[in-house]
Amino acid sequence: MDEKVKSEVICFALALVFLLASGCKGRKGSGTVVAEEGDEEPLPERYENDDLPKAADELFDDFAYYFASNEGLQRRRIAFPLKVNGTDVEEQEWQMDPLFMTAGEYVRIFDSAEQRELANDTTIAHVTIENIHMTADSVRQYLFDRSEGRWQLTAVKDITMHEMPYAKFLDFYQDFATDSAFQQASLNSEIAFSSPDPDDDFATLEGFITPDSWEAFAPELPHDNIYNIVYGKQDKRAKKKVFVVCGISNGLEMELTFQQKRGRWKLMRIEN
């Protein structure tokens, strides 16, 4: 096969795979706990009047899914009176908060591969969920702590987006997600690409995308109002950001890696 034709065929195959994957707007990482064998009911219903099984408390993503799905469980896992911006809120005053369930997706923003591993750490004891309203410059932080193996919401506070250590990256990302010309200018000369092979469950398609072919791959990205699950501390000096979009119901996720080059953020890699 002619090399030019072969290259075009590979490019088309990668584009097709990416478009099929990104057609599911939401992405999801580990946040689904599978029901016990033979159990037809989802766990949030089955455990409505009881506590969660131990396995659902081990990974925070799993716990957060149930916490946001079930009002009874949510109330049992809040440390009342709950401090909300320094004011005590009693249980009878609390209204069910569905968190990211209404958005259909959440994100995780990491500075490094080591920080990303914290999402799979069953010993981690503090996690924050941030509801970021970018255009309004406001953030609601939900602080969760684990004690004796059980996660609980222990405080809620509101801050401005620009109080956050990675506010400058969020400013960049908002423009990247909403402005096609800015997005094009923020692409590396070659963007590494990786996606499962739709014809082989054990194979991966890998290659590179150039800016002139980006339009065929460009995904729809969450913007303005996003939920970010924070593991560990964000470093405002970090020169790398891994932005992972996780769906709620489809078990898929999309990962974008950005790197600062000469003071400007560039998209270096995209992976499904």
C-alpha cells in the first residue's frame, strides 16, 4: 500500500475510534461498585436503610457515587451539625445535594502520575470535591474525611476561583474548552493519541495527531460548571496537568495531558 494512503487510512481509523468514544459525553473512572452476584438492584437502593459495604468505602470515587445518589445515605454520612462557611447546619436544615450526578460527569486534575495514584489509595483520609463555576469566579468545596473506615462530609465552604492554587490553569482550560481558535493555538506540534482498538479488546491504537487534523478529533469538553475531585494538594508551580473527564454511567474516561512550554500551556496527549 502506498505510504501516503496507508497514513490516511490510519488517521481515519484513529479519528473514527475517537469520535465513537467521545460521542458519550460523560466519562467514568472507578466510581461504579458492581452489585453482588445475582443482585438485580443497584447498591444505592439495596443499602437505603443500611450502611454501605466496606468495599464501597475503600475508594473515594465509589463512595462519592453513592453519597450523591441516595438521600438517606447522604444524611447518615454527614457530620452534623455541619460547618457551612463557619455556620452550623443541623440535619433538619439539610437538603439533598446531588453533586455531580446532575452534570453526568466529573473531572480529576492531577499534577503528576504519583498524584494520580492517590485516587486508588485505599488509605487516603481526606478528599475535597470542588464545584467550580468558572464564569462566576466561585467555588464550593465539600470536605470529606475518613475515620474508622467510613467517609463523612465534615465541612462545606465557598471561595473564589482565584483563591485556588491552580486558578491560572483553570483560566487557560476555560478558554481551551470554549474557544476553537484558542484551542488550535494551544496544540503541540504533535499530540500523542491512544485509544482502545474497537476490533480487538486486547489491543490499543496509538499514533500522533497534528494541528491541521485536530478538527476531526476535537472532543466536547466540560466547561464553566465542573466538579473536580481533589486528591492531595495542587501545586501552583506545576508545569504539567493531567485533566481526566469521568462519566457517571458509561464506565469510560478521557484524559488530556497539558504541559507548559515557554510559559504557555500546550495539549501534549489525549487518551480514551
